[in-house]
Amino acid sequence: MSGELSIFVLLVIVIVGWFALGTHLNVRKGHHYMEWLQDGLPLIGEKTTLRWLGSSVVQLKIEKAHQPFRRAEVLIVLEPRDVPLLWLFSRLHGRRDLLIVRTELRTAPRLQLEVFDGKGWSTRAIAREIRALNWHLQSAAGNPAFQVYSSLPGAGAGELLAEASRCPLPLVRLSVRESNNNVELQWQLPSRPATSARSVMETVQRVAHQL
């Protein structure tokens, strides 16, 4: 076997091995996070359907949600550990495992706002969108890492940021939009969350009730 062919075969083995190992690690992490969520999901709704979207996203859909929600969706977005170059690139740009809770309220929210960590990998396009909408810059209420915008001046975004920040997980984004009465919260997921999923979903409930 020539040297070039040997290197090619070795490279294929490394890539395939990394893919298998990364997929296994993400599946294991996904199941760990799903077990952790079981304590909190009943606060949002009873019936949940589960789908894996590739090896990096777990989707949990709740069609019959409790008040004040009409429906909800929980996403566990994992690092792309199965693709080495993509994983390295995304890690260097700050990507970590992420918990996303998207809900549709039964009634229209009283305001529209965007609160987000300007350094978050999932929020980089938000600032450009908000500036195009000419929303109003608000005070981050002692949280300089966050950018806060609302559709109306003095709309009480600080109170909602304080409520969302009560969750022990690091907050990444809080979004409230009139379109479909959408409320979205994003938190960074540590490998082993020290807080209960119930406290996270209680935060989602408190934010929604303030709207």
C-alpha cells in the first residue's frame, strides 16, 4: 500500500471513528437532558411528542399546553460533536449545548421585546433584525452583557429580564413577538445542570404570566 493511500485510509478511519463517537456522545447527552426535563415538562403540558432532528437536536412538542400557553416546544440543541471541523469552528465561536423553550400564548402579549446576549452564537442575527425594525433600546437593568430592545419605549423590559434571569441557567435570549403570540427563552446547558428542570419551567410560566 502506497504512503498516500495509507494516509487516506487512516484519515477515513479517523473521520468515521470521530463521527461514531460524536454521535454516541450526543445521543447520550440528549437522553441525559431529556431525563432531566421530565421533572419540569408537566408544568407546561401533559402530552409530549419526541423527535430527533439529526444527531444534534432533540425536539419535544407539547400540543395541549396548560394556561397561559396554547402550545409549546422544547429544543435541546447540542454541539455538532459528530463533525470535527464544524464542531471546532462552532466551539471557537462560543457554541455550547442550548435549551430553547418556544411557546404560543392564548392571548396577545402586552409588548414586543428582544433581550439577548450579544456574544451568544444563536443571537448574532437578532441585532441586525431589530435595528431594521427601529425598536427602542432599553436599560439592561444591571446586566451589561445583554442588549434589550422593545417595540415601545419604557415597556418594562427590565422586569421581564430580571424574571428570566431568576433561572439558575445562564440566560441567552428572551423574545416576545406579536406574531402567533410567540415567547421564546434560551438558556445555556451545562453538562450536568445543578438546578431542577422544574425551576426552569417555573421561570417560563412567570415570564408568560407577566405578559
